[in-house]
Amino acid sequence: MRRAALWPDGSCPSGQIYSKIKSLGKGIATGTKMEKIAETQVPIHELIRRRWSPRAFSDQPVEPDKLLSLFEAARWAASSSNEQPWAFLFATKQDPKNFEAMVGVLVEFNRSWADKAAALILTLAHTQFEKDGRPNRHAFYDVGQAAANLALQATALDLRVHPMAGFDVEAARERFDVPAGWEPVSMIALGYPGNLDSLTEKLREREIAPRQRKPLETFVFSGAWGQPAPITGSAQTK
């Protein structure tokens, strides 16, 4: 059953879009914090259901101990040969010079909302094994696992993250003196959830749009490529 995106007192988060939120039922909001709980085919952990990528961020600073816990969660991700080929370069709004440098490598669309986040993070991958210099074809995958750990830890702390592919890789490499053998992978906006009214009307529409995922039977195969695994036949959206 879908849950409507309403404030507990029934007030309107944004007059222009309230009717759509009410009629389509795309999330649930508490105070100014909007939740978009995943409607899964089978039960999963609540943290995974709650994790999503908003664009509305509060200007509330993220406490240093919480920032550290995010990177600690990333630190304990699995990686090929335990290589741990990740690095994170970040800046908070309390460090305006470096924060603006981070904003500066984003594409224009992402700058329009990500500059309101409390922190920005650049993820990087070491593309060679340290012990012998061989190419590490799993490095980007491993960085993704570390970033996923970070995102789930953020969710557990009532923080939100929004990963971004839209940034200038070469500008990031030059601006932040990224050494040879390391590749910028993604940018992440981080902070506490904010008010929908901080977004443009077009972005508000995207913020409340339904979350969508491909059905399990379209990508979980057995026996041969494209042949849905029999177990997926019992999956139903919860």
C-alpha cells in the first residue's frame, strides 16, 4: 500500500505540488523530512528500504563524529584481495574555500541543488594493485561497495546522500592534484534532509516522483542469460 507524502498536521509542503503529492502518494514526510520508502517485491532490511537520493538538503552542519562514522563504514567494505582501492576527498560548508572548489567541478544542473548540501565528497579509485602494479579491473566496483556502506550508515544516522556522475573528471583531477593511478569515480552530496521548497518546481516534481526499479525477473537469471531464475516467480511487490 502506498503512503502519501503528507506532514503529520496535514499542512502543505508546497502549495504548487501538494495536490499531486496527495493524489499520487509517493512518500511520507515528517516535519520537513521527506521519506520515500521502497516498495519491495520481497522483504529487505529497513535501512535499505529507507535509503534514497534526495536533492533537498538542510543547511544544518553534519557533526564531525557522524562524518567519521560514514568513512569508517566505507573502510569496512569488501574488496578484491582486500586491496581497499578507495579514497574520499571531502569538504564541508564550514570550509568554504574547499567546498566551493568541490561545487565548481559539478555540472551546472547538479550545482543548482548540491551547493545547498552540508558536505560534498569526491570518491576515487586506485586502478593498480599496490603490490605489483597490475591493473585492478575491480577497483570501481570496490569503490561502489564502500560508497554503498557509507550511504547505509548515513541512512542509519538520519542523514541523506545523493551520488552523482555529473561532474568534470578532468577538472577534479587537476583541481585536487589527483595522482597518477587514481581515477575520480563519483561525487556525493551529503547532509540532513531539507525542505522541498528549497527546490525549483521542476526539481520538486522529481523529488516526489515514484521510486522505480526493474522487476527481479528481468535481471536475476538461472541456467542461461535472459532466463529468469525460478525463485523470482514467487516475488510480489510488498
